[in-house]
Amino acid sequence: MKRFLPALMVLFAMAAACSSPEPPQRFLTAPMRLITLENGQNKAEPLRLRPVDLYNVFDTNVKKKWKKVHENSWTIVIDGRDPSNGKISRMTMTLSVDPGQNDAVVVTEIKEGGVAYSTDAMAIMLRQINSSYSPARQ
């Protein structure tokens, strides 16, 4: 048993090194806004979701992780298996701090299968998630 202990410790160290870091608490709990273009001007809609809520809204049977883009920007990487064909599909959502919105976090890009959502499609998706989100259920 004693000779297996060093090997086990190495495996735990490798697993810890491979796990993705999480954004700072300040980023995770920051208010979120949806930025849309209305009559040629940016409009900011407040969302009930926070970045941590958006991360947790996705089902537990998918693989998800945070990936750091830079200090004030993080991407949620979600890998899920399509039940109809068994293929794994990837969705990424890039969130950034917007100093112009009082340091609120905004979603700057959503991609599914490598294809970026249009601004309108992003707004529709985030509104649907936001309207169905209930803090009491989390």
C-alpha cells in the first residue's frame, strides 16, 4: 500500500493542475446586462442572472468549465451529448466586464459548434434563459 501512495499523490496533483481555474468572486457575482442596438444606440437591459447563475443553469449531465480569456473576460465552455445521434456538441459563451455599464458583465459572444450566434439570436437566448431563471430553484 505504501508504494502506491506516491503514485496516487502524483495522480491527484496532475488532476488538480488540469482543472480549470474559476473566475474571481467579484466577476461571478457581478450584475449582468444584455446590450442590444435600438434605434442606432446601445441599450442595456438588466438581467436577473449573474455569471455564476448562467454557468449553473446548464444541466449537470454536461461537461462545463471556465476558460480565462483575459483578466476581465471569461468563457463558459459547455460540452453536451446530442441524445439523437450521440455526438458531442460544444457551446461557448464569452462574458466580459463592461466599464461603460458600471462594471456589469455582458455576454459578448455565443458559439455553438464553432458558429457564432447573431446579436439578435444571442439576445433571444439570454432573454429566454433570464425569464425562466428562478433564484429559488438554484
